Amino acid sequence: MTHLSKALLLVCGLALAACSSDPRYAGGSVNGDGDGSVEADSYGSGGIGSSGLGSASDPNSPAYFQDRVGDRVHFTVDESRLTEEARETLRGQARWLRENPDFQIVIEGHADERGTREYNLALGARRASAAESFLADQGIDSRRMRTVSYGKERPVEACPEQRCWDKNRRAVTVLSGAAGS
Amino acid sequence: MTLLHRLAAAAALALGLAAQPALAQDGPLRIEITEGVIEPMPIAVPRFMARDAGGGEYADRIAQVIVSNLTGTGLFREIPREAHIAELTEFDAPVSFSDWRAINTEALVTGSVAASNGRVTVQFRLHDVVSGREMGEGLQFEGGEGDWRRMAHKISDEVYSRITGEAGYFDSRVAFIAETGPREEREKRLAVMDQDGENAEYLSEGMSLALAPRFSPDGDRLLYTSYEDGFPRIYLLDLRSMERRVLDEQPGTMTFAPRFAPDGQSAVFSLSRGGSTDIYRLDLRSGERTQLTNAPYIATAPSFSPDGARIVFESDRSGTQQLYVMPASGGEPRRISRGDGRYATPVWSPRGDRIAFTKSHQGRFHVGVMNTDGSEERLLTASYLDEGPTWAPNGRVIMFTRENPGAEPELYSVDISGRNLRRIATPVAASDPAWSPLRD
């Protein structure tokens, strides 16, 4: 609980909007000017705007994590193998998480819309797990991590085109103040 | 819901008039559903006769629902009212068959309705116009004012059943997911409606993400997946008390794809842990859990055979999604899908003779059926995204989700012959239909 309170304070202290009781972020991208406003692009966006991201110029801010470190990795069709690019992003995430030990993470696994619902849930779970295992290998305590699959239920962008499917096959590392509670 | 018993009791009360032997099984009027009907049978359903002032309220509406049900199957076509010659004034008067033959009617449904003090009583008879006699016995249904539609469905089921020799499916409901809001933040609510899209109601709040409801074998409960605690979990909803509970909550796992066993006392589902997804069985009373598959692959979408002895499911253990059958207690799975492409969401038919599935191949998605050993695969549909078949209680019609490119998901139904593809009207975008058993 001390972790939780401390992280909540941190998060709320930077908030532009009122802090809600839900400390969870949605994955989001910070606008270019780093003013802390976000574009909702992932599930949990009901909580968007309720927690501060800080400025992307502050290396310890969630905004920096999302924008500069990169909060997501992408996958090829029906694959959960991490590409070299994905590994590089996850190494960066691991570094940031080691330097910001108060943050917990939820890794969201997602699939594109070109599959059946149940299989995509399982595939998203596999993708989230691949990212989690990699972070664990990088020294992140497994107690700080949880995984969730959204299957094809939360696209970043929905369109019947390759460019959307490519974006949607992803694992997003979502920062949270609360430890697995 | 007490209506069920009253209706069931009333249905058994046949009008013992017109003492002709019932010829339901060997009468000349016959439609073989499995053949795929090319020429629908001409049927007339004149406005029901009102036996009292209150009955006039329902006389036309009941006939319309029956016509809609029967013509909706593609097995019947309506002889329109304007063409009718005969004047029907007395429910028990002899039918002037020549008047109906003159306009090429083969089957005729006559009925009467009375309504007073909040009670509606409906009577009907089915006539074989070709051979000039009644087909089966007349029946009477009784219920409350809100039950007239169900009574029309029960009459439709009787007519369908007497002519096709198959059980009907009109007096049934469909649970589904009602979808609103932008795709990226979609609200998906649990909902239920009559099989024809009427009487839709929500069963869960807004701001939720609910998936894939499944009816219990007696239709009184639903299993579904919901994200209300942030992770996919299976919930059991009692439709009588509207009480619900989460099943088998284990930290660090996700559970989804639930389905009842035929006895209604246990369920199978998928559980993901550490990237592997296996199939488990849960005793709903004791909470005892049994793992049925154990492999570092994906095993999901389990569905019982109606005798409860076997389970069909999908797995990517061969490298791509394929269908497998295993004993209900677990054990070595046997692959049954053999064609090209990926196979998913298998569902055993209530008759036990076929398995419906989703197939994706060369960028298209299909709903199909195959024998339980995988033979005689037949694709019934094709589109950008068809998925998630559910069987009508008689095993002759399949409903599924269709998404056209960039469009909202919709519900469609199709005969197992591949004919009569129809969209089911829903109040909002809809997915994941689950057909209930026939109601009592």
C-alpha cells in the first residue's frame, strides 16, 4: 500500500485534470508539444485524462515512457515472437522501469481484427506474455508485472486495411501506480 | 417466467373437435429441410378471427408474426391477403378448400383469439389444402397480454414442425453483445432478444466490455466473459434472479470462451497463463476444476457433444488453428479438420450430427458445417468476416456475426443447406449471438 500511495501522489501531483480513484493509465500518445494531453488509443481510456503524464521532457514521467522510451511493440501476423526492434524497445522499457521502481505495469496484448474472437484473446495473451518474459529476463521483478489480453477488442485504429492491422498487433506496457491489486 | 408453466399446460389442452385422425407424420404436405428447398410451399394465414372485442386487438398481429416466422425460413411463401377468396367468420366451421386451392394455397392456418381481464386465448388449426383435411389437431394457448407474441411463435413452431417433421425454433431467444461507441473504445453490453429480433433488452450496464454469452441447456442461465475487473473473467448470470457471480477467479490468469455441459452442472472454458491457453472444466456446484488440455499452445472454444461424452475445440498445436475432438474427461485429441485454411469456434449441433465452425482462407471468412469426424465439410457463407456460429435449437439454422469492411457487425442466419441467408434486425450493432433452447 505504501507503493500505491506514493505512486498515486506522484501521478496526481502532475495531473492536469482531477485524479480519479483509478490509477491506471491507458496506452496513449502524448501530443508533440508535450503539454500532457493525450489521445486515447487503448482500452482503459475511460481513465484517460484522470492521471497526469507529466512532461515528455522529464525522463521520469509516464509521458517520457510512452513517447520517448516507447510503450509498445508490434508483431507480425499470427506471431508472438519479438522482433529485434521490439527487443530494443523492451530493453529501453526495462531500463526505465529499473530507474522508476515505484511503477507497476500491466502489459496489454492485442490482435488485429482478422481472426476469431477467442483465438485472438489467446494470441493477445501470448504476445503480452512474450513481452513480460523478456522484461523479466531484463531484471524486472515479476511481481511488478501483470498481463492482460484484449484480443481484437481494442484496436488503436479500426480500418479494414493492412496499415491498421499492423498497428493493432501489439503489446502495450501500461504504467500503473498500484501493485497487482 | 411463471408464464412458461401456464403456457405449457395450456398447450397440452388440445381442442378435441373435428374428430379426424392426426396426420402430422404421414400427410402429403412435407418439406425436407436438409434437401435445400428451392420452391417454397405456398401458405395462407388469414387474419385470426376475434372471438370477442378484446381479441380484435391481437387478431391481425398474431397472424403477421406467424407469416413472418414461416416465410423467414425460406421454406414457405405467403399467399397475400388480397388474393384470399374465402370469408372466415367461424373458427370451427368447415373450411372451403376449393376457395384456397383456387389461389394455389397448399397449407392454411386458421385461428381465433379472445382477450379479456388481461388474459389472451388463442386457437389455431393447420389445414392441408391439397388433400382437403386438417393436419394434426387444433390447439389452444393461453397467456397474459404480453404473451401474444410468444403464442404466435408457438403456433409457428407447431406449423413448421407438422410440415417439416422437425422441431421448431421460433419460441426461442438469442443472447448477443450489443455494440455502441467508436471501435477504439467500444462498449459491448450483454443483451437478449427474441429470435426474430423483438423484445431486445440489456442485461449489463454501459461502459462494459462483455463477450460471447452462452445459454445453459435449460435457458435459465448465461455464461459470458467480461472485463469489469480489468481482466477477462467468466461470469455466470441467473436470468431469473439476475444474480451473477464470477467463476474461478485466479490471479495471474485470464478466463474466457465458456460453455455449459449438456447437464448444465459444469462448464468448460479457456484459461490463459504465461502465454499458454488450455481448456478446463469446472463443476459449477463444487467449484472443483479439472484441466483437460496441457500443452504450450492455444486450446480454446470448447463445445460439448450433446451426449456430454466428447468436446470439440480449436488448437494451433499443429502450427495453425485446427479443430480437434477429445473425450470430455480430457485425453488424446484427434484432429478432424482437414481442408486448407484455419478453423475456429467449433460448435456441436444440438442433434449431435454436425459441427459448425468458422474458417478463414485466402483472406475470406466462412461459416461452415462438417460431420463430427470432419467429413463432408460444407461452407455456408463467405464475407470479409463471418464468425462465431450458434445453432438454432432444432439444429437446422445457424446464426453468426458478420462484419463487412468498415461496417458495423450484424447478426445473420443461414440454413444448414446454405440457403436463406438473412440479416437479423437488432436495435444497435450486434455480435456473438447465442441461441437459447426452445422455451417451455
